[in-house]
Amino acid sequence: MPFAVGKRALAICDRCGFQVKYLALKEEWNGSRVCPECFETKHPQLEPSGKRADAEALRHARPDRDEPPVSAQDAATYQDFIDSRQF
């Protein structure tokens, strides 16, 4: 079934309620049909941004090293080495 062209038809703006020509109405992003004076484009912040996964792993991760505990004698030797290097 064909539809009428609507060149003489009138319509009501969904936002302001004024009577305007049917062909002058524009459809907004939310489905409202409004006159050219009331027409607003969709704000960019209403578009969802691309979701990325949270970074959870390192690219070149290494496992923990299993080292024996440091003895008191080793710690003292290291401290003597550090003390001798000070200016």
C-alpha cells in the first residue's frame, strides 16, 4: 500500500508543540520528530566508548627467584663494602 507524499500535510513538533509542515520535521536520535528550530544532534558523550580490558599481566614477566636467606655475616660484609665506598 503506497503512502501519501505529504507536501500539504501539517504535523505537530514533539518538543515545542507548534504546527509545522510535515516534510520540515526532522527525526532526532531518540526517535522524536521535531521542527528545524528544535532539532538537536546527539551529544558525543552519549555514545559509549570502546571498552578495553584492564591490564592484568606484564608482557615479559619473570617468576620470583628462590634465593637463600641472607645470613648476618653476609649482611655485615655487605654493609662494610657500602661503608668503604662512601666518599
